[in-house]
Amino acid sequence: MAFSFRGRSIKKVGVIGSGQIGPDIALHFVKALHSFDVSVVVVDIALDALEKGKSKLFKKIDKGGQTGAFKPDEVDGMKNHIIFTSDYNELKGADLVVEAATEDLPLKKRIFNQVESLVSQDAILTSNSSHLEPERIFDELKFKGRSLCTHYFFPAERNPAIEIIPGKGTASETTEFTMRFYEKIGKIPIKVGSRYGYAVDPVFEGLLLACVQCVDTGLGDTKQVDYVASKALGLTVGPFTAHNLTGGNPITAHGLSEMHERLNTWFRVPDCLKELVESKSNWVVPGRGEKIEVSPEKEQQIADELMGAYFAIVCDMLDANIITTSDFDLLISVALDMKPPFSFMNSIGMNKAMELVENFAKKYPSMPVSKKLREQAASGKPWEILDVLFEKKGDIGVITIRRPKSLNALNSKVFKELTNYCDIVRNDPEIKAVVVTGFGAKAFVAGADIKEMAGLTEPTQGERFARIGQIASAELEKLGKPVVAALNGFALGGGCELAMCCTARVALKGLKFFAGQPEVNLGLIPGMGGTQRLPRITGFERASEMIRTAKPISSSQALQFGLIDEEVEGDVLERAIELAQDIVSGRVTLKRMEMGPVPNSPDKLPDVDIGHLSRAIDALAVRAILEGGKMTLEDGLKNEAHLFGQCWTTEDNRIGLKNFVEKGAKSKAEFVHR
Ligand code: DAK
């Protein structure tokens, strides 16, 4: 067996370097790929590093086994699919090789020179360099098109962020495959243009420098600055503590000195950092739970200076055109778990952000003030940060809902962005059809955003949310161009409803937990057409069971019930694009949904066991289904909207939503049936 995806087959993955990060990278691969019988080979010429790396990786697997994160057969499966070796020949036959050796350019070049002689000419070669541009690393390769940088973040097996940096010589197929492949195996790949340090490290290392400058100019000592930095920037630990935790990584000093040459002259290696690296000592930082005293005035000065530095650094990257605001926000919030910069600027106001950057640049004139920041501030508008992405693939528009932290749940912002894209598509004659998909390996869309809904206390707010959602779904359904849903993972609640507004639906094959209408778990009934379209697609009996019991169905059941048109092996997005093209060309025609009253719609639904679920909410769901069957789809949707609003008059509605927010999705609400 092998992992087959987008025309490539991966049977063996090589990881070079068994130091700090190599074993963690290997662990991620073996976790994601062992069940496809893919073997992972870790190569290092240092035997002690191999020994240490292996023991660290096996300990992590065993720990996962003990905590229940991995089942016993997974523990064995992972261990049986990984080898640690000093023999480079073991890389023969590898389809993907990730180099994670020391940050040393000549060494990396030597490694790739050797690797290229061992693997086939289309095997993908990547470097987990944290700074070096792919053009410099791979310039001596015979086949450069298959090479690029893939920069992981600590801890590499768990931190989903990964920067993907194609070089000038990288083939677009390599970049596209690598992006989709990492997404498929659970990462959040973000494409970054080739520039020294990529997007994240100038932030990480630059903020350490900014903290040193605060200390040097007498704003506080290292403890105080570290404490204020973590508070002001929303970091788990401050930059000094983070640097200590990396063992005083000497790459930081090297990186800062290179950034001085390659980015701008504000970056530099402060003397105290050089001394610290040479003496292998640590920064003096707050102890765990230690209370740090800083006067409010000093705290404000430090915070302002660090925000100024942060915003200046990220905006400079916009000027360099290496990343977008939306990608950068997501990348920083996932990779470094800190306040995402552009949302942060929006929250304090663009004028304030501009003032902080200008003050910083006055104090440190070598820091440029970004042109894009000036333009944005002058426009009086906040930065645009999108949760829905749009891309043209030939004559097909691809819409991707990307909210990985909420499993792509639909909030008002997503609804508005979807509506905007519908406008764009309608007015662009080049676009003949659309594909809608969700980002990531797990979810198409896990429903409407329950956290947002739970915060709606006023009926007017509820109405506004409902209206925005209805507009988006109606726009999609009435777009006038075919829309194919590429269901890459579960489609729940509003997710299933959104998919049903599409002309066709294809889903990944073999999803056991796939589609459903779980709203009744929350003291709600479906509100975006579930009670109307599901019966029209699957029949009343199946639809009412799904809606009234909240039980999800598998992708194979969905195919059997007619909820999807196809189960797809491999890349569901690629297949959806093909299907959209086939619909446009007339090679495929699809059955249309009944828009009028449903012939022979029932007067009564079969009995189902609703267990602990609310009888008050069930009664509303039953009414929506039965009454809707006798109406046109349009009237049925209006009736559903009315009954959806009625949920807010019940006690069970508050109980259900509160239960999700406070206790999570797995906890059963204690309904009172009123
Ligand atoms: N909303 C907000 N956050 C969600 C979410 C949702 N629907 N689903 C998942 N999340 C969040 C989780 O809270 C969690 O966040 P953190 O705790 O990490 O902050 C994160 O995503 C990961 O979720 P889990 O930890 O739960 O992940 P698991 O793999 O363990 O479980 C799950 C995945 C999808 C089975 C589970 O999260 C789940 O059951 N989620 C709820 C699914 C659900 O009930 N969906 C239906 C929502 S109601 C309307 C328009 C639309 C609607 C109504 C009206 N108008 C236009 C009127 C639609 C209503 C709905 O969809």
C-alpha cells in the first residue's frame, strides 16, 4: 500500500537529522501515514543523535499509548514503520525527503547533493530551514522543480502551522501538491514568498531584539520586559523565556545578523545576546507564578514600544509581498500562539497602530515605516482578514472556508464573505462554475458557529444572524452557475445545509462520521433549510430521523440516501473541479430538487426514539418538516425560519447552547422539555 494523492504515490518518507526537530517531524509523518503502510526513515551520521532521537520519539509514542491518544495497534503500527539509521542508502526509494539538519548552508547543499543521487528525479525534496531561501539551498540540484522549504514549528508533531516556501525554481505542481498534502495530513500550510527568515522568524527574533532594546533604554529589566511582552502581545511566555526554552538557540543571533544584511538595518545582534550565546547562559526571567512589579506608566511604555516593533515588522513583510494579511494572522496565531497582528491592529484602530509604528521608527530610524500600513491607515479602513478564500482555477472559482480552530464553523463574517464571493462569481463571465470546500483534513463545516449563536441574547441579534445566513445560502443556491460542494470532512448542521444548497455534492470516501443535523442537541432546529431540503433529497423518513435524533450518517450512507453524488478516493477538491467542468460542458446532468410542494408528502412522521433530547424542540422540528412538505421550498424556508426563531422562546434552547459553550460538544444537555 501507499499514500496516493493527486497522482503521486508516497511509500517512503525520509527525514534527515535526528537533532532537535527531526524526530518530531518523523513522528508526525508516521502518525499520519503508518496506516497506509508508509515507512519513515530518519537518517543522521551521528550515532548518539540517532539513539537520542529514537528514544525521544518512542517515548512520545508510548506516552500517547498510555494516555489513550493512540490505540495499542497504532502504537505498534507507528513503531513498525519507522527506522533510525546512519546509512543514507536507506533513503533509496523515498518519495519525499525532509532535511532537518543544522542551519548551515554548505551542509544542506552537501546533503541534497547526496540525496539527489539516491532518489528518483520526481521525489520531492524539502528543507526545514528556518531562514535560508530555497534558491540558495537548492541552486545546485539537477532537478530544482521538485524542491522547496517547509518550515515546521515547535513541537513539530503537534503544532499544525507550517510555512511552505517555494523558490524561483520550484515547479507550481510541487508547491500545489505540497500544500494540499500537508493539509491532508493535518497541518495548516501557509505559503510564504522566498525571503530570508520567511514570515515568522523575523517576528520571533525581532521581538527578542525589541525586548533587549527596551532593557537597554532603561524601560525595564529583563523580567519586567518579558512579563509585559507576554501580556501585551498575548504570548504564553515572553520572548526572553521562550529563548531560554530553546536552549539559548544560537540561530537567533545568527538570524538577526543576517536580517541586518538582508531585510533592514534595524535588525542586529545585540551585544548581550552574543555574550549570552558564548557563555551558554540564560536570560533572567520571571519564575513560575512570580509576581512582577511594573509601574502602569512603564508598562504602557514597554507595551507601546513592543507593539510598534511588532506592527512595523509584519507590515514590512506586506511591502515585500511575501504573505497576505489573512495568511499571516492565521500563521502567527497558530505557530506562535500570540495575538494575530492584523486583527490586533484592527482592534486598537489603524490610527493608533500607525502612531505606534511611527513612534517606534522615530526612536529607531533604521526601521522603515511600511507603505502599505500608511495606505491602509489613510484609507480609514481596517485590514481585510478573510476567513473564506477565493481562487480561480481556470474557469472554476474555488471558495474555501478556512477557520481551522472552529472546524470551519459558519459565523456572520463567513456568511458575509460567502455572499461577496457570490457577487464576484455572478459578475465574472470567465467563471463558469464554483466549488465550495472546507479547509483542513477534518471538517467541511461543523455547523453554524455555536459560540456566536450562544452570545445572541436579543431577538434582533438572532434575526440579523438568521438573515445574513439565509442571504448567503440563497445566493449560493440561486447563483445561476453550477456549484459543487467538495466535502472534505464532516458536514454538520449549517454545513450540511450549505452543501444542500449546492448543485452537486462529492465527499471523501470512507468517512464514518460524516453528515448530520445535530441542532436538537443544542435546543435548536435546523435553520438554514435542513428541514426543507433534507426531506426533498433523502425522503421524509430518513430526513426526519436524522433531524430528530441528531444522529450523523457515514459517507457511504449519504451516497445511498442520495445526499451526495459521489464518494471520492484521493483529492476531493480535484474531483469536484472536474465534476463542475463536466456539468458546465453538459457531460453530466443532475436531478433538480423539487421546488414545489412535495408530492404525497406525509401527514405524520414515523415514531423515533429521541432519548434525552428536548420534546419541546422536537415538536418544532416535526412541524417544520411536515408543514414544509406541503409548501413550496420558498415558503417552507420561511416557515422554518419562523419556527427556528420559536426555539428562543423555550428554556431548552438556552440549556442546549449553554451546555455546548460551557461543557463542549460531547456533553449531553439536561433538557427540561419546555
Ligand atoms: N461552532 C463553534 N465552534 C465549534 C463548532 C461549532 N459548530 N464545532 C466545533 N467547534 C470548535 C470546538 O468548540 C473546539 O473549539 P476549542 O474547544 O478547541 O476552542 C474546536 O472546534 C474543535 O472541536 P472539538 O474539540 O469538539 O473536536 P472533535 O473532533 O472532538 O469533535 C465535532 C468534532 C464536530 C464532532 C464536535 O466539535 C461537534 O459536535 N461540534 C458541534 C457540531 C454541531 O452541533 N453543529 C451544529 C451547530 S448548529 C441559520 C443558519 C445556520 C444554522 C442555523 C440557523 N439561519 C440562517 C437561521 C445552523 C445551525 C447549526 O449548525
